Amino acid sequence: MPMSDKKRWIRLAVAAGLGAAAGAWTYQIQKDKKAKNDARLAVVEAAVVRSRDYGKQKAYIIGNGLSSLAAAVWLIKDCHFPGSSIMVYGENEEACGNAGPLVVSRENCKDFLEMCGKIPDSGEKVFTFPKTEGRECLDWGDLPALWRLLCTEEERLDILSIEDWFSETPHIFETNLWQLCRCVFGLQKDSSLAGFRRSLWELKGPFLFLSPEERQELIRLLKQYLRRKGVLLLENSQVTDLELENGNEGGNGLAVKKLYVKRRLQEEETDREAFVFEKIDLRSGDVCIMDNGSGSGKLWKKAADLHIALGEPEAFVGEEDKLQPLRPHHFTDRPKTVPAGSRNLGFVGAFSRLEEGCCLTGNYAVASARSAVDELMHAGKWAGGTGERKKSRTGKWITVYKVVCSLYRADL
């Protein structure tokens, strides 16, 4: 190669390197400016929340599992709500310790980590997604369609259904992956393709198992923290009924007006149990947050009969009349963390509905609690937003490759 050509290629390479460096430098400056601006806004917002005077306002939380306790934590942390004004009603202390292992996604555990500080070091274990007898696994004909879907911008998928996209590869509807999406995300063939695409991101591992003992220890630490903050944990108590006001006619929206509580007492001199029944009137400004899966969903079933926005618990009823989160259902069968038109009622846990997240994970329990609290209290820090983070083209392709590989390795 002539010397002049070498010099020209060297100059081009240097120019390209300088251009790339300048672009990276400019991008970093813009990123730093945005981070500083977001930090300033967060400080201002936190100051506004801290200055609130809640007066005699109270928060009533139904259930004593992870999601219910997380709701109490977010009321204190995000909203600076006084702990002495928070009441948590649970049927018994042992119920939350025997709930089996807790699954945590390493990729989607932001809220879980923020609440707990860290994930207990239990060692990573393989999480096997539930399989359905008679279903098939993904084959090489399904993977290209999934790859193209994950590489397509969500804005271009709004008018398409899942059936439209997989019309040439209908085998996917016979797979474990499709059955899992029906059970976890409530998807049907005519559901939004964009929603199916989001669900695939949520199934990306790796996942971490926390044993029942580690889960129980986490619950114990949360209760210890809440007691120090003055939260009233009313164990061996059960909210048996509630009274809803449907304000459609008056234009005031849906609101809980009364709670009916049954509390069990142990008589000291005998082995007999005594019960105390109480009616609680909710005042203006009070909030009620319910783990609608607690107590076998009995209270949720009563409430759902009163308003269409409160979901369809019958879709999740399995053996022995108990709720099971992994049952085929429609997307709207799970109520939103704050149902449309609700003034003071929120839902948390696996049977509530977030726009993002996999209900099989502990982070979903924590994130649903934060979403309900933020929206009810207008804290504004997090409310289950659906925004998709922008990535570089290379980063996006790497992430898509990881998702497709993880789905294939999961034997779905």
C-alpha cells in the first residue's frame, strides 16, 4: 500500500476515534445533567412530602404477608406517614412464615433491594418455571419470531394482537411459555402484542430462591422495623367485611367507609378463645390497602361483588376453594393496585395488577405495595410506570440475545 494511502487511513482512523470520543463525552455530559436535574427534583419532592401534616389521617392495611408489610414500610419511607397511625391486620403470625420459598429476580429487584437493603446471601439456585402436562417446548421455528418481536420498538406494536404476529408460527400457542403467560400475565390470543413483549422481558433470569426460613426471617425483620416505628401490628385479627361507597352518582368515586374486624383473644385461666368484634369508620383522608389474596381471598370476593373495577377473584379459585395465582385468566381479572375511580382503596400482592413485573417474584409483592402507596398518597416516587429505558443498539441486541437464550434454556 502506498505511503499516501496509509497516511490517509491513519488520518481517517484518528478522526473516527476523535469523533467517537467527542460523542461519548457529549452523551456523558447530557447524562450527568439529567441525573443532577432528577436529583434536584427528587430533593424538592421529598421536602414537600416531609412537610405534610397528616393530622388524624390513618392507614388500615389488611394482611400480614410480605406485600402488606411492604406497604407499611413505603408509607413511612416514601410518604413520611407517622407509624403510630398505621394499623396492620393479620389472621395469625404463623401464616406468613409458612408460605414457601421466595423467588427474587436479579434483573428486576430494584424496589426489593431498596426496601431490604440487600438480598440475603443464600446462594443462587435454579428456578424452574411451572410446566403444564401435555404442553410442548419452544422449537427453532418459534425463536426467530420471538427475536424479531423483542427487536421491534413497542410503538409499532400497538395495533397488533399476539395472534397477528404469530399467524405463521402458531406452534407457540401450544408451548409452556404461552401457558405461563396466560397464567401469570392474563394474556389471550387477542391481547395486545406490546403487553406480550413486556412479559417476555419480565421472565428473563437469573432468579434467586430464598428458602422458607429466609423468607420468615425477612418477615420478622420487617415487623421488628415497623414496631420500632410505632406501627400497630394487630395479629390474630381478621377483617371479615367492609362497606364500600360507590360514588358514581355523586361523582366522588369508590371509597371504603367501614371495616368489620374480628379479633381473637386467649383467656388466661382457660383454654377457651374469646372474640372481640369491632366496627371501624374510615374518615376523610384515611386509606385502606388490602392484600387481596390474604384469607383465601374471602374479603376480595365480597368486595368484587360490589364493583366491577375490583377484579374477578373467581378466575383464580382452584382446589379447596383457595386462590391460585397460576391459573389462566384475563388481564383485567386482577384489579389495578389502585382501581379506577378509587379514593382510598388499594390492592397489593400477587393478585393485584402492575403494568410491569412477574407475579411469581418477591419484587412484585414489594413493587405492588409501593405502587398502591404512591398513588393513594400522591407521593409520586414510583407508580408502576411502563416507560422503556432507551438502550444503545448494541446493548439492546445483547439484551435480546440474553432473553431468548434464557427462555430456551428454561425449557419453556
